[in-house]
Amino acid sequence: MAGESNTTVALLAASGLLSLLAFVTGGTLGIITGAMILIALIAAPISFILYKWGYWMVPYFTKGQRTIQSEEAVVDIQPTEDVIVKREGGSYYATMFVVVKLFKSVTNMSDDEKIGFMDLWERAISAMKMVTKYSVLVYLKDLSKYKEGIEGRKAKAQMEISREQDKPNPERAKLDRLEREIAMWDGMAARLDVGDKPSAILTYIQVSAKGATKDAATAAVRQSVNEIRTTIATALNVEVAPLTGEDMKRCFDWEFAMPPGLKEL
């Protein structure tokens, strides 16, 4: 990358310059000449190491910093890998992605449920003051290990229901959401038995905020995400969670080009 290349050239130049000065002075500077030779001998192998393996060494030693620069993408991805920051002009723009976990498709709702859902959805988005982008990705799922995954997720939801019901004051909204999730898994398993190809829907929201500095933009977008999570989760009784790591990077890539197939997804 550009950072490692510039450092390599600088170290080589420093090594050559110090070696030349040590040769010209001929040892007349005493200990200073010895120091220049020592630095030149150290700088040369370090430049070679950075040239060969700098692409992974530099991120490793700088991972404690607040940001990691990605020259190819022209953005900064923080070590928490949940925020992307880009500089545009004299300002910074921070972006986050959150996933909305819907456990019941609109196509499986009754007419009254559809009307109620759309009413709640309109109220939720009209209550938000910041600019947001909603994306829905529909794709066919691979049948390999798919049935096992359905049973495993259903069992996990059933365990969560049991834990919630064992509490002195179980949360009714959470129980309703888990029951809808189990019904969704049952419906998907039933459709598989009759030969339907399983499809999945990924709904995610992109949020951006502007700031004079990276920290200001990051703080602003985190606040916006918290407001969105509260608004959407309360209005629709769904789970809303920020995307991190590879999931966040995939959404960032999908904003430029959709995956052509299941393998790329």
C-alpha cells in the first residue's frame, strides 16, 4: 500500500544518506559517525522487511489506534469494525449499517395484519429526523445443511422462550417476537417438505452523519443509530442490531455492486 511504500523509500534514502555522510566525514565526527553508520545499517533491513511484509505488519502494530487507513477504499474503518469514515472536502462522514430482523413476511400476513404492519412502518419512518437508506436483499438459500440450520435456530428460540417464561415478570413483547420467529421456522420447514426453494430476505438500514472531525462524525452516527434502533424496534416489535466486521463490510460493498450469486453473498 502507499503508506508502506513511502516508509520504505524514506528508510532507504536515510540509510544511503547517512552512509554517504559517514564516508565523507571519514570518522572525524567520532561517536556521531558511529551513530550514523549504526542507523544506516538498521534502516536498510527494516526497509526490506516493510517492503516484503508491511501489508500485514503495519496494521498489526497500529491496531490500537482509533482508525486503520485503507488506501484502496479511500475510507477509514475503525478497529471496532462497525463504522466507516470518509473525508469529503473539509468534513468527515461516518456511516453505519443496522439489520432489521423480520420474522414474518408480508406475503404470509392476513389483510388486517398487512394494513397494521404498513401503518406501523409509516409511523416509524416518519418519526425519524435523520436521512436513512433502506435496502432489502432477496436471495435463494443453499439447501445444504439448511434444514439442520432451521431446526437449530428453532431450538434456540424455544430455549429463549423458556428462559423468559421462567422470569418473575416475563416480557410479553419479547415472547411475541420469539413465538413469531418459531412460527417462521416451522413455516419454512413445511415449505421445504413440499419442494419449495427456500428464499431469504435481508433488510438493513444505512445511516450517515457529518462532523468536523472523525470523532465528531462517529459520535453523531452512533447517536443516530441508537435513535433508529429504538424507533424501529418499538414500532414494529422487531430486533434491530448494528452490523460489524465482515457483515458491515458486505453491506458497504453491496451499496456499489450487488452480489451476482450465492457464493459471493
